[in-house]
Amino acid sequence: MLVSQLCFLLDLVSGALFASYSSLVFASLCSVVTASLSKTLVAGMIRAKNKRAKLRSRPALISTDTEIETMSRVLETEVPSLNAEGDESSTRVSPEPMEEFAAAETVQGTTKGHVGNRGIYKGIDLDKKTKSKKEKLFIYFMPGQKHFRPVGPNERSLNMWLAFCVRSVIGAPIHDYVTILPQYSEQLWSMATDYFQVSPDSPPKLKKIEDLNNTPPPEPLEVKKYKFRTHCFNEMRASYRKYRSRLHEKYKKYKTDEERMKHIPEGLSAEDWQQMLRLFASPEFQALSLKNANNRSNQKVIACTGPTPFAQTEYDMIDEETGKLPSASEVWMAQHSSLNANNERKWVDSSSEHYYHEIRRTEEEVMPVDETVNDNEDVLRVVFGARSGYVRGKGTGYKSTAKGVTTNNQNEKIEQLEAKIVHLNAKIADQDKHNLALTQRFEKLLEMVENERHESSSHSGQREDDLTSEETNEEEYTRDECSHQAKRVNKKRAGNKILSAKKKNRS
């Protein structure tokens, strides 16, 4: 803006002095100075922007001299300049430089967002909030088996992070989410729990009431963990579909594939974008897109809460002092209307206003006399009709079963569950037979081991007896030998005595 004003002032000065020949020379000089100054200042701005992007560990949007030259020409077209005849040229921006600048945004097959745009969310704020994952943000759920949508201060951050997880892990939404989820589920769940964890407490507004009344949380932590995991995968599926829808909108923006390839969406490679183009051009996708477009055209009721879920809107309206929930009509009004500058109520569409009066009439006339209408869900069901598993006006994440309604979908699920039970019972019976056979075999093995042990003990006893007898025989043999030797010695001595006696007699 400052560059544009400075250049405009220089051109005004040159225009004022254009009457004389010397002023013409000065005007030309001013035009040259204007172009040089524009290029210098733009280059400085871009280098500063790239430096900030580097400090934030983000890829720089503009880095080459060609891109600086392109942006300088774009800026020059925004500043009034004088032509050779001294007439002021048009201040309208020419589309050609803008197209050239858009083409210059493509770096290595990936198109970056325009300068000044917010760009794709990357979760950098979560590092600050959690001190680089040293701490985790708490997620809260309303008590009750019907509430599967988180509420509280970190609800929006969680949903944005889940959308980033889907884009970064799965990439281009080419395939159906259900078919590719098994191979990415563990990685997605690990990323989802990097920054967030379920709080064991109730939401802050309800916890305040619990502390005043000294009552524990109505739900165990395991139930909240189940809700958290269910919401994460449901939200990632919704984000996956929204991502494909946004890419399809960009696809319809251009008429030919050549033009589409010049405007590759941020975060996609050229190869992924080509696959998306083939997907969007397929007859199956075209038929599904036409069907969805017809359904949207028939939608008469539109909410004005933006990215804020209905559950969060209802939670924000809870009375902090008493914990009282807002009525169905109050929540509907907050979701489908707003106050203008004159403090007058303005409805998004006429159908929303009509349903509001129907809800009010049900609350004032039906609830006091009908015992089956006890809460907001019952009121909405009376106004909009019964649908299994969904209550209109409660939004996604609110699970409910319509009273007195049994749909074919429910019957199919019941049949599937019964078939699974039969299959599991059969597997249990087979396992019991297998266990019985293993037990019998194990008992036989124990019996064989006992028999072998008994036989080995008997053999060892007999061997000991044999050894004892052999030792006894050896001792007896030794004693016999000693006695025979002693007899021989005594006999020899007796013989010697006789010989000596005979010698004496002869002498």
C-alpha cells in the first residue's frame, strides 16, 4: 500500500511538470525511478516474508528472481503511469500478470496459496498450547449415551487437527474412505492422540455444578474414551469427504484439464491432481455428484452457526449457575437466526422461522398434556418426525433410537449380529472339543510318564541289589583267600619246625 501511494505521488509530480519538454524528460525519469523503487521494495518485502516463513519452519511462498520480477509487474499495473503522449493509462489491473503470478506459485508440483491468505492448517498452534506435546489438551463430552460430540474450549482445535491428519496421512481423496481406513487407522489414531486426551471430568459448566453439589461425574472414563475414538474416526471420515468436495469445486471452476493442471491445489502433487481429474470425470462420480446436487437444492432449512456444531451451540447456552439446559426453541433460534444492526431478529430462511413457531407451540401446548414428550429430543421428534438413530436439530454426533420405529436397516443389523452370535457359538463349541482332545492327550502323556518313572525306579532298585550282592561276594572271596593264605603260612611254619627238630636229633 505504501509503495503504491509513493509511486502515485511521483507520477502526479511528473504529470504536473509534463507541459514543457524538460518536464517530459523528468517524467520519464520518474517512471524509471518508480519501476526500480517498486522492484526493490517488493524484493525486500518478499525476503522478509520468506525469512518469517523459514523461522516458522514453513516453505517460502516466493523465492526466485523470476517470481520477484512477476510480482513487480503486477504492482506496476496497480499504479497509474504516463504513456509517451502524456495520457494517464487505465488503473484497472491487467489479468495477464495475475495469471503469470498464479502460475509462479507452483513449486515442485505443489501450488501454494496466494500471498496474504491463511493457507492450510498445520497444527502449529497446538505445539504452543501443549508446549511441544509435553502436555495434552482435554476433550469433554456431555454425559449420556446419546452424546458423541465433544464440547468445550478445545472442540474446534480437535476437529481442525483431525482434518489435517487425514490430509497428511491419506493424501489425495482418490479412494473410498472405508476401503483404505484399515491400513491407516493405527497411524491416524496415534496422531489424533498426540495433542489430545479425554478428561475424566465433566465439561467445565457441568463440573461447576458437580463441585457445588459434591457429586461425582456421571460417566466412567472408559465410556468417554470410547466416545472420543468414535468421534475421531467419524470426524476424519467427514473431513475426507469435505476435502474431496472442495477439490471438486476447484475442478468445476475450469473448463479444460489444461487449465486445471495450471492451478494445482495446495498440498497435492501433479500426479495426485491428475488422478483426481480422472475420478471427477468418471461417469460414476458424475452421477453421484448430480444426485447430491439435487439433494442440496431441495434443502430448505439452513443453519447459520458455521463450523460450530449444534452440540457446542447448545453447550454454550447452558446456565453456568444452575446447569439448566436451554429449551429446544432457544437452541433452534440460535442455530438459524441472528440479530441485525437494529437488534431485530433475522431468520436465515422462511422454513427455519416456520419450524421455530412449531417448536414453540409444541413446548407450550403438547408438553404439558403429553407424558411421552419430556425433553428437547421428544419435542424435535414431534415436529420433524421419527427417524432411527438421528434427531433433526441435534446435529451429527447425537445418537438416538426413534420410539416405535423399526427400519429395515435396523432389522439388517440385528440379523447380522445374530449371525455373528451363531458363528461365535459354533467356534466356541469347536474350541471346547479341541480343548477336550488336548486334555485327554495330556492325561495319557502324564500316565506314560508315571509308568516310565515307576519302571525306572524298579530297575534302579534291582541294580542296587545286584551291586550289593556282588560286593558281598567279593568280601566273602577276600575273606576266603585270606584264610587260605593264613593256613598255608601256618602249615609252612609247622613244616619248618619239624625240619629243625629232626636236624637237632641227628646232631
